[in-house]
Amino acid sequence: MIALFVVTAALVQDPGVAPPPSPPAPQSPQSKKAEWLADKAQRSDVVAHKLPKPEPETILTLHNVWTRESLPVELKGASFEPVASFDALVRCHYTNQSTTMDPRLIATVVRAAQQFKSRYIEIVSGFRAPKYQLMLRKKGHEVARDSEHPRGEAVDFRIPTVTTRQLLRYVKSLHLGGVGYYPESNFVHADVGRVRYWRGH
């Protein structure tokens, strides 16, 4: 009888003691969007900016009229980058030899294309092997005895959409070196020698 009383008393709650807290109600899981919005609300200092659209690439094509080979050149604002060797493009078509061309020559050609907003230029002559240069002189062609072509310091070119006289005026304005005007053959000669001007056929 005594044991039963003790057990019963232990089960009776003391009115002065607070009831134990109820377990928390289960929360439904947040969606991915809700989690992202909650995280964004806590990051008030973070501002999203749209990235600028990449500028489309502009390609200039340099075409050798003798070998019929073309060289794409990527124009990047004020800079440019040929996808292959300019020296190989303007090699001597008679001997197939190439040399290291003065880098100011391709820069002149590219600047002329940009000036006239052209995307196509024809290369008439670049490097000439001494053997080919001598053969041209013997056949009476208009080639100088001390030409810059065999030294890789000259290039003859044209822009089909521009008159030869217009191209001449622009190349002369660069004060690069020698500039030859060939209205009948329809090209302009540019070299990095001393500044001088002449007219050929």
C-alpha cells in the first residue's frame, strides 16, 4: 500500500512547476528560389551588373595575287593580329623563299584598310629574292637597282574599293618612307627607306 502511494505521488504534477516546452513544429523545406531570395536580402551591399556584350571580331583579308593565298587578320580596336605568318604570305613567288619583313609594312597595310573601312586588300609584291629581282631588271621591268624588296622592307598593294590616287595620298600622309604611284598597274608601293616619291606605270 505504501509503495503504490509513492508511485502515484510521483506521477502527480506539482502546480508550481512550469510544464516542459512542446517540441517545435516541423518546418517545410524552402524552395531554391526562396533560399536565394533570403540570401540576397542579407547581402544588401552586393549589386549585380550586366556584363558588356563582347565586341564582334572584325576580319581583314590580305590576298596575294600571285600565289592566290589569303591571310586573315583579326582587327581588335587599334591593334591587330594575323592568324598566320605575314612573312610567308608575301614570300617571293618565283623562288618560294621568304624573309623577315619589317613589321611597319603590315601595320601600314592594316592602317590603310581601317582608314578606308575595307576588309580586303590585295598584295601585289612583298619580298623578292635577289635572283628574281635580277631577272626582272634584265627583262626591263620597273624595278630599282637598290630596291627595298629584296631586303624585306617594301610592299606593293591595292584596295579594290579605293582608287589608287586615294590610297597614294593616304600612304604619303604616313611619312613612312618611299611611296611609289603606279596608276596603270593599279597599286601603291610603300617602303621603310628614306622619304621620297615617284611615279611608275
